[in-house]
Amino acid sequence: MMKKYVLIICVLTAISCEKKETANEINIEHSIRPKKENRIVEIVSKKNKDIESVQHVDRPNESKIIKSKFDIKLLFGIWTNDPEGPHADFDLNKKSFYVVDYDGNGDMPYIINEDSLKVYYNDFVSVGIIKKVTKDTLKIDWNENGTINYVKWKE
């Protein structure tokens, strides 16, 4: 009789120890997943991370100065907002607004009209109001970044 009890207890223990699938495991294992090649991945362009071949804005072919409220000779130059930093921020010249340390082609066309400076990146336009310029300082109020004081880059 004792053998029967031991046998029944062993069978019940073995049955109760079997792994049972939870609802989550059943759903995951029995669901159909999309194949990697059928998935759509969207990448949102970030400022200063644009791709030259992807243009989201109409850009002028070349930079243009319609009329400047300030002396162009004073505006043109290599500017930085951190003179102790490793590099300048941009070089404003006749050809372009050249963004230093830009991932890709840093030459951005621009338009100066009175005190307005529009810089055309591939996927956005940055608009600034030139507040003041001297031989070694430049103050621009950028819409998105507020007023920034630049100094001429010392090479």
C-alpha cells in the first residue's frame, strides 16, 4: 500500500512541475512577426545632421546680399562664440556661411537683407537679426537660440 502512495505522490509531483505557457509566451511564440526587409524605419533629420542629397527646403544656388545695414567688410570673417574652444563656429564670406566642424558640406548659402541673415541648410532655414558688428565682435539674435555674441576667431 505504501508503494501506491509513493507512486501517486511521484506522479502528481511530476505533473504539477511541468512548465505551463503563460498568455504572454503563447502570444509571442505563436504570433507572426514582420520580416526585417518588410519593416519601415523612419529617421528624422536633426539640425546640422542633414544629408546633402536630401533637400527639404528651397535653397538659393548662391549667397546674396540684397542690401546690408552693416559694413560687409566687418561682417565677413571667421566667428566664434567661444574663443577658448577648439574651433570657430562659422566663416561668413562672399561665397557662403561656412559652418565649421559640420558633418558633411559646411557651405551654406545665405541672404543678407538689411539686418536680416537667412542661412539655408539642406533641411531648415535659420534666421538671425544682426544687432551689432565691429571689427572684432558680432551680435546676432537667432530665432531659435536667442542672442549670441561672437568674436573674431584668432588663428
